[in-house]
Amino acid sequence: VIDPEDLQAHYNLMLCWQGLGDARRAAAEQALYERFKADESSQFITGPYRQLHPEDNNERQQIHEHESSARAGVNPALAHQAGGRYSAGNPAPPRPPASYLPRRRSAGGGGGSR
């Protein structure tokens, strides 16, 4: 899959079309290149804030990771059930009765002998 916002691709296409003498296509790629190019003045303005707030800087990155952590009030005893979505005030729902569960078939395939 090709990223339609790939800055380097638009720059290279702009140079290729210029080299081939196709001014119309070169201008279109130049417009896309300039659109997606990082604004260095905004980098200068937001830099100190991003240094003081690494979480916000992380969100600003195109590719980044999120760390999972337990929410306040989560009952660790219930965390293994449903991935820790239940807290002490909201316990896990009861299991359904055995009559609702599907029955297992025997390993022999259930066929009779001849």
C-alpha cells in the first residue's frame, strides 16, 4: 500500500516530472509536497511544550505506542476474567447454567458398529 501523504514520494515524483519536462504533473506533485511538508516554524513554537509533555508529543507521532495500565478501582481478582474490565463495584456476571452450554460429542464420532 502506498501512503498518499508520503512526503518523500511526492518530492521524488516532482523531480521526476520536472526531469521529463511535464510541468503540469511536476506542479501537482510540488503542491502535494508543500502541503505535507512539516512547518518548521510550528515545530519551533511547539517544541518546548512537547519537551515538557512527552505524552502529548507521543500522540503527535504518526506511529506510536500506548501502554496498558489498570484503571483505578479495578478488582485484581477479576482481572483474569474479561481482561480486567470489571471493578469491585461491578463484578463479573455469573456463568450460565450448564444446561445452556453446548454439549461435547464423544471422540468416537457417534457412529454405531457394523
